[in-house]
Amino acid sequence: MMSVTERRGSAASRGYGHKWRQARDGWLRKHPLCAMCQRRDQVTPATVVDHIVPHRGDMALFWDRDNWQSLCKPCHDIDKARLEAGGSLPGCDSSGVPLDPGHHWR
């Protein structure tokens, strides 16, 4: 049976090498708060630079900073994963607007 690394390739082979780590660190310095938490009126330090639209190996999309957002680890690993699996985000912001970008009220 193949390991996850064998199936997906190494992080470096997918673009997450030294150049990415430098870009990531610079992004987090300029955008230090989790974008999803901010929508919930929470202030949480971000630790992950997320690709809003999954790049799936498209290096132009990978490096497109308009496609980046800062997230905390729980938002990245739980909420973002839920969205990418076709689910929805529960809850609303402080003005009552649903957090889920696909909600029919948005």
C-alpha cells in the first residue's frame, strides 16, 4: 500500500519548499489574524496561509496572492476542510449574515 507522501508527492515537490516558507512568513507578518475568525468577530492569530481556491498543482494559482488567506490551524483543518468536502459553515457574523459563502442569503 502506498503512503500519503508517495501518493501526493513530498511537500517540496508540491511547491511547499524554501521559497514558499519565505513567502508564507512574509504573508503572515502582514496578515497576522485568522480571516475566518474575524468573520465571527473573534481575534485569533493565524498560523496557516491557505489557498482559497485549491490549486491542485496549478503553480500560477499556487503563487497568486489574491488566492491566499491567513487562517488559524483549527479553521484550516476543520472549517476549510468541511467546505472543500462540499459541506457548509454553521453560524453567522455579528450582523446576522451567514458565514457560509454558499448560503442563499449571501
